[in-house]
Amino acid sequence: MLEIEGLSAGYGQVRILHEVSVRIDAGEIVAILGSNGAGKTTLFRALFGFADVTAGSLRFGELDLRGTPAFEIAKAGLVHVPEGRGLFPGMTVLENLMVPVQADRGRLQDRRDMVFEIFPRLKDRLGQAAGTMSGGEQQMLAIGRGLMAQPRMLLLDEPSTGLAPKLVDEVFERLALIHEREPGMGILVVEQSVADTIAICSRGYVMERGCVVLDGTSAELQNASALEEAFLGTTGHR
Ligand code: ATP
């Protein structure tokens, strides 16, 4: 469904991604793992036209993403939850949830109920300003907002960033629950938190210095010494 083939991209003269190929089908949860600066965020930016693509093909179903404006891509069902969450801090939980939604009242109600079932805490805090919520709550709100748009595929950029280990576990538990509730939706999760991510994904890719250096099933990745090397070897320490 999302097919990235031979993608090279960067910013101006600076080339960050080198011939990256990644594929994810409907209903899969797939990980992209890599340490700081590996190019994970740049990969997402390139999909939406926010990095300079110099080569490769980017397809979402029938849609050619190159040259398609970001709002059209989102409308086609490819929804991005950015690192740093991208919430409106002065707006309430409810207002943040409603931002991306264009739907009739009945469907809106259904989506909201589904989001509240996955993240009950959001329901208790509807009138609270998003910026006053804890980091974990904000992350859940950002994912909930992504779900409101009824995506065909959800792209999550480092949902564990800045969270205490217990909250990281909670966020990943919720992702597994989302997968259960929306079995047809693809989820592509970019992470540094290897063990948590592998536990919920069926497959994954490892990126290092702008290249995919390894890919395989979760079990294969779990055993791969190259995975350790990608995080502990040439790219520094964790
Ligand atoms: P992290 O886990 O730290 O978020 P990442 O894997 O998401 O890292 P990117 O944010 O894609 O990595 O960054 C990859 C490289 O691109 C880094 O060396 C970064 O400094 C560089 N970079 C990012 N944004 C720009 C920009 N606007 N202009 C030039 N270089 C940039």
C-alpha cells in the first residue's frame, strides 16, 4: 500500500537518505528503527514534500506522492503523527481532536467513541488545555487526533520520545490495541526504542546514516547482531 522505492532525499545540497526502499501493506504494523540522526524523520518528511527528493518513487496505493500536496496525501488516508506531537497547546483536548475531521455527525461520534475507548483518559480531560497535560497524555492525544481522521495508514514518529519507561509501555500497549480495533489500517512506527517496538510489529527495517542496513521479521531483527551494531557500533552509544 505504501511503497518507497530507491528514495534519495535531503535538504538543499545536503543528501540525507540514500536509496531507501520500504514497503508496508494494509493491516501491517511495521517498524523503522534507527538511532539519532539516522534519517527516520527525514523519510516521513520526504513523503509529504517537506524534504527535497532527488530520486526514487513514492506511492500510496494508486497515488504518486511526489508532487502531491500534503493535504491531498492526508485526504487519501496517509496520516502522520509527528515527533513532538504537533498539538495546539492552548486548545482543549476536544478541540485538538476535532482539528482534522471532516465527517458527518454520526461518523464523528463513532470515531470519538473509538478514540475514547482506546484512550479513556482523554475523555476525562476534554476541557483541559492540551499544553497542560503530561507528556504521555499529550502523546495519546496526538495519536487519538490521528485516528479521528480515519486513516488507511498511520505514520508515528517516535511516540516514546520524552516519556518515562512506564508510559512508553502504556503507549505501546495502546498501539497494539489500535491494531486490534482497526485491523485493516497499516501502522508504520519510527522508533529508537527497539524492544518495545519489535514486540508489537510483525516486520521492521533498521536505518543507519540514511540507508536501510537491515530488514526482516521481528524475530529475525530480535536475533540480529547487526541490529545491535546499528545502535551500538558505528552510530555511537545508547
Ligand atoms: P532522531 O531520532 O534524532 O529524531 P532521525 O533518525 O529522525 O533522528 P532526522 O531528523 O531525519 O533523523 O535527521 C537526519 C539528518 O538530517 C541529521 O543529521 C540532521 O541534522 C539532518 N537534518 C534534519 N533536518 C535538516 C534540515 N532542515 N536541514 C539540514 N539538515 C537537516
